[in-house]
Amino acid sequence: MRPEPPPPGAHVTQQENGVTESHDRKFPQYLSSPLQVLWLETDDLGIAIISFMLASIFKGWFWLLVIAGPLLYMRAKLKYPRGFLKHILYLSGMKDLEGYPTTFQKEFLE
């Protein structure tokens, strides 16, 4: 009979060749679930951080961006397919898509 594995987040100790190693491992509940901080996904968090930086620099009414920016982005995100922010940044020239040729390349060999 095999021993039961420790619960997620438990302290695991392994012995290999007389050497003891300790590992603290935390596994997500679902492997396909996106990374979240509080209720914000990574792209929402990026918008929140940029809004906070703008508010810190310009002060005044820009502090409304800290709340309104992520909320407006989350609302707009519901209307478009996944990954639309990456495509908008690509179309504006702010980000390159990795693994794809540039727009000026005439031939592409895989």
C-alpha cells in the first residue's frame, strides 16, 4: 500500500544519497487557472500599476485612475477575445509578438 502524498503547501523533505533537502511547494488548485493577485489577473494588475504610477506622478484627479482604470479595462475585456491587449500593443508598435516574423519580412520559413 502506497503512503498518501502530503497536502498541497505542506513541507516536503527528500533524502537522496544521504543528503536531506527541504522544499516548500505550493501548487495551484487548477493548472489552467490564470495567476491572480486578489481579484486581478496579470493584465488587470499591469493596468492598476500603470494607473498608480501615473497618479503618483501627476497627482490630483489622476488618483481616480487607480480605481477607474482597472475597472474600465475589466469591463472592456469582457467584450473582446482573450489576449486582445497583446494584439493592441503589437498594432501600436509597443510590443513584438515572439516567434513571429516582423511586418516587413517578405518570406517566412518554419
